[in-house]
Amino acid sequence: MLSILATAQTATGFLIPLAVCPLAPPGAQTQLDKLTGYVLWGVVALFVVGVAVSIGAIVAGRVFHMQHASKAGVVGIVVVILAAIAYVTMPSVVSGILGTGCI
């Protein structure tokens, strides 16, 4: 029955497929939004923890004269910044690739 609803007949008599878009079951979208919100807040918390640990590594490296710890702290901050940039840009990249999600 889905194939009948997802096609249309043209003037020449050929059947062409129409767009079929995914639809969440009733009540599932609110739970999905809640779960997505929790994950997004968790990622932001990990960014804060990553910066704090990196700053701690820089300070500990300076205090205890361990250059490798200071370098690791700087690399950690750079990685967190790059991850934050990806966190902001990747949703639009994925949206551009997937479009509306209709097939």
C-alpha cells in the first residue's frame, strides 16, 4: 500500500515516485528531544572539563619543571578548541548532506 501512496501518474502514463519522509512514532519526538538535550549538555560539560584539565597540566608542568606536561596541556586546549569548532559546524554539514531526510 505504501508503494501506491508514494507514486503518482504523469500525463504520459508513467508512475513516478514521490518523496517519502520519515516520521517519528507518536510521543517519541519529545523523548528524543530530551535525550538529545542531555547529550548536548554533556558535551559542553566535557569541553569545560577538558579545558580545566589542560590548564591544570600547564600549571603543574610549570611548577614541577615538566615541559612535556606543559606541552600536553597546550595540545589539550588546542584539541578542545578544534572540537568546539567541529561541534558548531558539523550539524550544518550533516544537514546539508542529508537534506530533509526524505527519499
